[in-house]
Amino acid sequence: MSDLKESFNADGTKGSPLLPDHIKNFLIDIDGTICEDVPNEEPERMRTAKMIPEALEFINKWFDEGHFICFFTSRLESHRAYTEEWLKQHGFKYHSIVFGKPRGGNYHWIDDRNVKATKFLGKFSDFIEVEKTIQIFKP
């Protein structure tokens, strides 16, 4: 991630580095997002999971545009070989994979950095801007 820029906290101390605004750090789920939903209890299905249409096209386009692609999955570390084999077989470009995301959905992300969440509804397409109500901490 050579695009990282220094940042500073309000008190002037050095903070965690940041990407430029035009570069995104995509955290992309695997099961149900780029391939059919396969539960951890059936890892043998991971090798033959059907790909979601347009997933490869959009993810590889984002990679080629300079964005960072990290697959973030509830699959277990013990599923790494199956997962990497499937991704390679299908031609996905990516930088990293994080295993062990909590299962069960209903994710509520709390972070000191900007977080944009996009719920996958079964079809990849270009992003559009919309205004929605969100929950924030009371000032």
C-alpha cells in the first residue's frame, strides 16, 4: 500500500496512515457475494461454488483502477487452501483475505475512519449516490 499518506491527530501526534480519497479499501465478503452461499459446515462445496454474475468483472476492474481488494469472510483459516484455489481458478485479483469474520450478519461497524457500507443485493453494478438515515453516536 504505497499510496498511504501520513495523518495527524487533533493534538498533532502522528496517526494511522490514510489512503487518498479516490482510492478505496474494498472489504468484500465471499459467500453470497462473489459466489453462492456455502456454510462453513460444508467446506467441500467451496471448491465447486457457482460464481455470482459480474463479480469477477467489477472486482478486477476495481483492482486495475488501483483500489485495494481484501476478501473478508466468515470462512475459517482452515478453509484458506479451498478459498485461494477457487479465487485463482476463477481469475479474481486481490491483495489479501481475512478469515474468521463473525457469523450471523447484522454487522454494525464502529471505526474512527470513514466507513461506507454497501449491502449486496445479488447483482453487481456501478455505484450510485443516495442519501439514507444512519445511526451515529450521540454528541
